[in-house]
Amino acid sequence: MKEGNMSVENKVIWRLQMFFLFAFYAFAAGVFTFLGYAVYRSLTDNDHPVHAIVLAAVISVAFLILTSVMTMVFTVIIKEGQKKNLENGG
């Protein structure tokens, strides 16, 4: 009975980790959408579009790096967790 509970717990933990990863992706998509809208508004209002474009470029690169690092971290955590479960017989 205890083995069945462990597999359910492992599935819940895996789903929670995937939820956090996709929630971060949604947050990053929101940031990119906001930056795109800021550039669009600065272009349509003729309000120094160069500043908005430069800021969007810098922030976009930073978020792409952060997104790739978060993906690598979560991938390693998930793989190590699955490896540990297999070693324990689960």
C-alpha cells in the first residue's frame, strides 16, 4: 500500500513541477507581450520609439536567458527526481 502512495505522491510532485515551469513560461510571455505593446504604443504616439525599442531589446535578451536557465534547472530537477524514484524501486 505504501508503494502505491509513493507513486501518487511522485505524480503530484511531477505535475506541480510542470505547472511551475509552464507558469513561468506564461509570465515570460506576458512580459514579451507587454514589451511589444510598449514599442507599439511608442511608435503610434511618436513618443521616442528608440528608447522603447532599446529597452525592449535589453529586457527581451535578459528574459530569454532567464527562461533558458529556468528550463534547464527544472529539467535537471525533474530528471534527477525520476532517477531517484527508479533507484528506490518506484
